[in-house]
Amino acid sequence: MDAENLAQDVPSSIQHVVVMCDGTPGGDNALRLANAISQSTGASVRAVTWLPVGYALDGDAPIENFLASVTRQLYRVTTMVGFWRLELLTGHIDHRLAQLCSQEAAALLILPSGGAESLASRWTLMTGIPVACVGGKTAHCGEQVILCTRADARSQRHAHLMAAIVTAAHTMNRTSADRYARRPCPYVQVQTVPMLSAYFVGAHSSSNNLSLTAS
């Protein structure tokens, strides 16, 4: 996809992005990508964090401490933290996350590598949009994004447009050292998620949610 066609398609293709925050330094790359896309395209960012089922409630103010780590993560990554709306999801989040992506008309869901990464395939099917898993550097490759998408032709076209936008945003925001570093692997890899039974895709639990503002 050439730059002229990409520039024409961006305004209608990526107005809204949802990104999962985990509060860890290792998860910062996912937020950096969301921030880079926002800076290069003007897309709005909805930040989401997840309090997993069985989250340890021992110790002093565990939920508050968890949310504080997410807030610190937002401040590490972006100077526009006041414009990133943060929402806390609790319990089984599949249904609520799909609802949120639909309500936001999100074009892309971004996840950090780690716990949420294993859910990327399921969330790709449930949300109907590409899901980008942002990993750290390995011995063989620099930082990479695995972009999961459904198999139908429309989803494939949308995913490859998202891949072009993600690559362009990343390239614009690389450091001087990164620009000259040898990259033996492509930054974005598009992976097709096979369709599963309607029963499996539709099997989810509703969950409560709490809207927050980072401060």
C-alpha cells in the first residue's frame, strides 16, 4: 500500500483505538504504539485495564495499588494522559470488551504481550476487529507486533490497512538508534484466526465495569 492511498484511507479507517493497560513496564510498548498511532493519525485512544477473576485481595488497598500502577504507566508513555479515558473491567471481560469496542467504533485493539496475549484469537473473533499484540525484543528480532484478524476478505483488507498504519506510526516514532539498527524480522506480522464454533465464540459472561479518569 503506497503512502498516498494510505493517507486517503486513514481518516475513515482508524478514528478510534482501544488499548489494554497492565501497569507493568513490559506492557508499555502496547501503549507506546497506541500513542504513536494517535499522534500520527489523530485517532482517539480508549485505555482499558482488567482486574482478572481471582485477583488477590490481600494486603493494603490492592485494587487502588493496581490502578495506581496503571496510572503510572499512562504517565510513562504519553503526555496526553488527560485525554486517554481509562476504564476498569472486572471478572470475565469478553462480552464487555466486545461491547466497548463496538460502542467506541474501534478499528484496532492493542494488547501487551503477556497474560492478555493468549486471548487475542478469541477477542479477534468476538470484537470483529484486528487485535495487535505488541511484544518485546528477542534474540532474533526487534520489537514485533502480531496482528490477528478473521479469515473473511473484508477483515483481511482491514487488517492489512491497520498493519500499514501501525508500521508507519512506529517508523515515525523510532529513535535515531533504532532507525539504524538491523531488523531481521518485519515489525508487523498478520495472522489469520480460524473461525470457531458459534457456541464457543458466543460463550461468555457479563461483567461489571467502572469508568475512571487517570489523575
